[in-house]
Amino acid sequence: MSTATETKKPLPESVSPSQQHKGSLAILAAALLWSTAGLLIKYIPWHPMAIASGRGLLVALIMLVYYRKRLTVRLNLTTWLSGLALVATQSLFVIANKLTTAANAIMLQYSAPIFIIVIGLVLYRSRPARRDVLIMFWALAGIVLFFFDDLSAGHQLGNLLALVTGLTFAAVFVFNNRPDCHVPAALLIGQIGTFLAGLPWLLALPREQIQPMPVFALLMLGLFQHGLGYILFQFGIRLTQPLNASLLSMIEPIMNPVWVFLLLNEKPGRMALIGAVIVISAVLYLNLRPVRITRPAASETPLSES
């Protein structure tokens, strides 16, 4: 997902309009791949931690191939904290998708930019502008509506866990923006950590659940939805203006519940739809007016967890 704290360097003059067009298409493709997370997670009839573990393993393999020698670094506390925050985000997001609707899970995770403002205020004494405080309460009003949509215990727990992923994903961005964070290593820690955290559930899967179609869906989830989507984004962000990249990435939360509705007939409630419009409008505003808390890290910051 895109957040308001990502501000990349301006494009070099050598980037031609045709290259920028290719970059935009790559980011659009990445956002569409990311948007299939809810559908694939709901389709796989496994324990959510088993799904998270399998996906973590597949993405870790892609990261090892993609980064290769860049991973041979000495790890520090900030890098570890970023990786562990990513473990929490990925695991809780999968669990939330099983307990609540795909729309609620992705939209509540999109509260991350709001939590980034709060973390900046608490940890770094970064005072947000008045408009950012107003937009934060604007988004919070939308978030509250999700909890009035379905009052069943399981659904509310899923909403709560999805909201927590907004906080943990915000922590990923905050740590990644620290100068001493080695982002590729943090990403790999996040994937391996997610794999290990869910490994007991993955090993305990009943044999009758390990069928060709769920395994194929898991391969799609790890290799394409997350792995290929990340690679496409890394290619595209180097050729695309930051604002364009952020706005194109908004395709993810819009299409995520659409795929689930079209193929699994899962319908978000009316209050959730209103809340989604409010949250998306708040995030769009923050993308149009970037919030800067610390000096941004390199463009390898992950823009999507889903």
C-alpha cells in the first residue's frame, strides 16, 4: 500500500516520457496484483497462519534472488525492529482477512498513514500541521464506521486485528525511514519471520486440505501477488513521479474487495462502504500533501503488505 510518507527523489532528466509510461504501467500492474490478496487468502481453506507461513517462504526465496549480495550486511536494532513489525503486519493481515470482509481488512490497514503521524508525534516530537490533525480525525471517523457494520464477535475481532495492522505497518515505514535501517535485510527478516511464526500451523495441516487448487492459490499469493508485485513496483518507482506512483497504488484498496465480491460474492456492509470512502479520501489527501516526519529511506521501502 502507498503511504503519505514516501517521497522519492525527482526523476532524472534522462527518463523519457515513454519510460515514464512504462513505469506507470508497472506500478498499475503491481497494484492490481496486490489487490488479489483478499481473494486468494479467502479462497485457501487453511488456517491463516499456515497461509502466512507459506507465502512468507515463497516471498523470502524471491527476495534472496532479487537482492542477492545486498543482503550480506551487519544487522542493527532498527533493521530488526522493521523486520519484526513486518512479521506482525503480514500475519495479522491474513488472520483479519479470514475473520472480517476483505474490504474491512484492506481499508483498516490503510489507516497506516494516520498512525505514522501519531508515531512521529510520540517518538520524534514531530508536530503535525493543523490540516494533518484535521485529516487524521477525518480518517478516524471513517474507521469507526467499520465497527458499526457487523456486531458479531468474530467480525469485530477481525476489524480490530486489521486496525492493528495499520499500526504495525506504520511502524515498518517509520523504522525504514531511519538512516540506519537496511531495508532489503528488514524485508527478508519479515518474510523469514512470518514463515517461522506460522510454520507449526503449516506443518499441522490435514493431508486432505493439501489439494492442488489451494496449493496453486498459495503459489499465486507468494510468487505473483506479493513477489512479482513488489518487483514491478521497484521497476516502476524508478521511472515514475512519486505522486503518480502513490495515486496509482490506490487501485489496490479499491479493487481488493471488488475481486472478492465478483468471485466469492462477499459484500461489504453499508457502513463499511461509507467508512471506506472516508478513509480513501483521507489517504488521497495525505498523498497529495505529503507528511514528512523523517528523512525518507531509499525507494526499496515496501509499499504494500497485503
